[in-house]
Amino acid sequence: MLLLVFFIIFFLLVFVLRSYLLWKKTNINPLTFNKGDDAHGYNGKVFGFISIVELIIVSIHAFVPSWHEYLLPFWYLENETLVYFGWALLILSLVLIWLAQTNMKDSWRIGIDEKNKTELVTDGFFAISRNPIFLGIMIANVGLFLVLPNAFTLLIIALSTVSVNTQIRLEEEFLLREFGKKYETYKTKVRRWV
């Protein structure tokens, strides 16, 4: 049950509350994935699918533990030390994502915003990583896997790795068009991940 509560708090803080606060301040909807069939729209659907799978997995863990075997667990990874380490990663990811979103101020978006101009954020966490929010998401996925090591949490890592890396490259193309030389200089100084 604790994992489900954490998942709900995580989702509410980093997506719902953060989106609401930005919308209230700027009157801009930060959810910018389109519904089209281009790479950006498709990637938004993949992110949504991953979130649903995560919710199903933690709900099974919370409410129907007898179904645990159907998630194809990696029993040899089920030990207390890895669970504690997984929880540490989950908490670290929440803190990292929240602080990186705060660092972005009004420029934070979920996806690529072609309509509203934003500032290029290069300070704070973005002076260490060009993608600290995505880094936090990947840390959360590894943490979830360590807490619940099974085929489906491993699938989440695999899907997220492809989806996040695709989104990063789409955003890099957009930022290069949007900010030109300024972004090119930033790319030479700060690595994609860390």
C-alpha cells in the first residue's frame, strides 16, 4: 500500500500540482503533447501508457498480492537491501524532479511548446545536466524495479529508456531552432545526462 500512496503523491506533485501552479500563474497549459501521429504526439501516448502500466503494477502490489506471480517476478532480486535502495532512489527522484521543475520556473512544460515562448534555463540543476527531470524519471523507474523486481517493471525501464531518449532528441532539435547559438554553446558545456 505504501508504494501506491507514494506513486499517487509522486504523480500529484510532479504532474498535477506543478501543472496547476504554472497554469494559475501564467494561464498556460504545460501539457503540450499533441494528439497527432508525429513523433512528439506518439511519444506522449507512450508516456501515458507507461504511467498506466505503473499504476496497474503498484495497484496489484497493494490490493491483490496473490497476483504477484503473474507479474513474472525476479525472485533472486527480492531482498531487503535492494528494496531499501529502491526506496532511496524513488525518494531521490521525487526531490530531483521537483527541484528541477522549480529551477525551470515558468519554462517548465510536459512536451514541446511550439506556441508560447520560454527562456532557456541553464543554471541550477541544468548547469549539471541538460535533462535533470528526465534523469529523475529514469532514477524513479530503476527504484520501482528494485522495490518490485519483475518483468513488467523491467519493461517500464526499457520503454522509458527509448521514449525518454526520443523525447530528449526531439526537444534538442526544438531548442536548437528556438535558441540557436545560445543552445549550441550550452550543449558544448553541459552533458545530456550528467
